[in-house]
Amino acid sequence: MKIIILGAGQVGASVAGSLCSEANDITVIDNNPVCLQSLQDRFDLRTIVGSGSHPGTLARAGAQEADMIIAVTSSDEVNMIACQVAYTLFHTPLKIARVRDAEYLKYTELFNQEALPVDVLISPEQKVTKYIERLISYPGALQVLNFAEGKVQLVAVKAHYSSPICGHELRALKEHMRGIETRVAAVFRKGRSIIPRGDTIIEPNDDVFFIAAPKHIKAVMREMSRVEKRVKRILLAGGGNIGTRLAKSLEKKYRVKLIEFDPNRAKQIAGELQHTIVLNGDAADEDLLLEENIEETDIFCALTNDDEVNIISSMLAKRLGAKKVMALINRAAYVDLVQQDIIDIAISPQQATIGSLLAHIRRGDVAVVHSLRRGAAEAIEAIAHGDANSSKVVGKSIENIKSPPGTTICAIVRGETVVPVHHDTVIEAEDHVVIMVTDKRHVPEVEKLFQVGVTFL
């Protein structure tokens, strides 16, 4: 696929790195030659210095032959105009734009072929906000991801030595949880993936990924991890787009406080929020945290635009007694350093953005992609089409599908119904099938499974 990426910032660089690993023809445009040189040193791609919204720059990038343009510069306006130029002058088939300002996102009628021809809108702030909301809803979860429009969820938990399943085979889940359908999709032990089978024994500190309907998630979590108390008090650090969005979303359900360093911004968001207490100060100020009873805080979430501030304030909050700390971290190297050992949950906005993009790049009918384990693994929702003659999956039972190594079919949604997955479950046309791929190298093989043969009419 020939793809043009506008913007070599953190999101653009992450997207370029992920797509380059899949043998795509990538061109990155940015005004900053230093950022472009850094990308060229790391990846096999082409770079062009210039403005991504200028017709001449897009022409030099080969927009006339491009399959897709991904506009992720720091400017919403540049991203939208670039899509307009690509559509009008170069007839680019797929145009994706990052739009962060909530004022634009309010008016979805703006984004169509007659107005602003953006095919896919991406708002990392919106995605991160929803992601954190789900983590707060399920205390103890490391990740909570939606499939089939929320009909099933994939949840990651750390197995605790006191949990009922720890030290027992996975098949014991059925005996403990009669009437509850769940399936373990993957187990990661000391960074290594283990294919879950009935005789797999769960050990303390295993990262266990399971999938179930939302109504059953908490019951399954009680079997696998330490039971945590319901969240009541939340302290947010950073009143930017994400912090303010999150406070608005949470303030009716929880007791929320928000710390913002800039006094003018603090005053502004205090006027926007109804039930949130807004504090002007430094989130890494020990005296301030103690004054605000950090030891009684259930969740401390650092959401400033500075990775170092987020890490340090989270570490301090944890040392002072916060029950759980989360930090927004853009740099992948920092995530690996601090995840779990220092900070309970490191949140990467790039991973959320990449998942949205991958769903439009995958071959076959792929509805959702979630990037896991810092991009090493993926969870994919694919839609089965065709019939027994034209499809490699339709009309076949799970045990008779030739899945690549490290791949688990972990959920099937048929219409509004979540179908129990067993070895003899047969996939039907238009089923939404959720697949866990623990080794990303096998993703192309999974895509081929869901491509319809030429005999299907």
C-alpha cells in the first residue's frame, strides 16, 4: 500500500514505524528536517520537507498514486485542508485526519464528500479518555478493549496468588463459573506468550487476557486477580484536552479533583466543570498532594503533556499512598521502563491511534484492531463473508480452521448474540470474529483467512 503521512511528531513517527514493518510504501511530510532525518535513520521510508497541505508538496510525495493519506500534524486545520486538497486534486481514495478540537468534533456533518472530505476522523484525546474511563470502571484491569461495538470486551489482568484460578488449570474456570461464558485469549509470563489450553496452569504475576460480555467481566476478574474496592476518589494532574474531557466525563460518578499548573487555564476549566474541584499548582508538589489527602485517593492519573512530569508525579503519588497511579506517556522507551514496577498503568495515546489506523489498512473485512504489548501483538475483529466454497472460515468449525501459530479465536458475535466458542463451534457468514494474534508477524496469514475467494458472487 502507498501511504502518505503528514506530520513527523510522536503520533506520526509511531504510525510510520508500525506501518513500515508491514511492507508498505511510506512517505512522511513535515516542516522539520531534523525529525524527518531521525525517521529515515530508523525506518525504510521516504521523507519530504514541506507543508502537508500544499498541493506541490503532496504532488512531490506522489499523492496521485497514493492509496491513503494520514494527516496527523499538530494543526487540525492543516490536517483538514490536506484531506481537501488530496480529494480535489489527486482523488486519493482514503483520507484520515487527526482532529483534536472538540468544537469541530461536535459537528459531524462537516465531514463528508460535499464539505470536508475526511473519510476517517481520529481523535487520540477522545480515545484515551474513553480508554481511561473503562479502566476506572474495572479496578484491577490493565487493559479494557471493546469489540463488536461493546458487545464483548477483552480485558487484561495480572494474576494474583490469592485468586481462585491461580495455581489451577484453565479448564477449572468452567467449574467455578457455571453459566458465564468467557475465554482466555492469551497468557504472557515474564514477557513470553503462552498459548492458553485447558491444561495451562496460571501462575502468580501472569498477564492474562480474557474475553467476555461486559456483564460478566467483573465476575471473571474476581477469579483471576485481586479484588479491588470500588473507586470513589480520583485526582487528575493536567488540565489539557484529555484532563478536562476526562473530568467532565467522571465528575457525575466520582469525587474528582484536578491539578493544573497554569493559573489562567485553571480558571478557565473551573468555569467549564460543574462538580470537579480545580486546583492551581504543581502535581509534583509533595505538600500539595498531602494537603489534598493523596493517601485517600483511589486513582491518581497524570495527564500533562510532559512525560517526565507525569512519571515523577505518579511515582510521588504512589509513595504518598495513592492506591493506583496511571500516567500518560508518549515515549515508548519510557513505557517499558516504568510499566507496573513503578507505575501501575502507562497509557500510550499512540497505541490507541495506531489501532484505529490499522483497521483501515488490513486486508479482508477488518472492523477493529487493537495493538497490544507495545505493538508486538494484536487483537483483531474480522467479519466473515462468503460461503463454504469461497471462504476459508465460513461453514468450518474452530478446530478445522488452519490458524497460524500463536493465534486464538476467542469470541464470535452473531447479530446481537455472543456465541460460545468451543472447538466444534461453526463460523457463519457475517459473524464478527475476534482473534488474538500474539506474534504480529502472523497477522497477514490471519487476514488471508478472512479474504473471500473469486468464486463468491
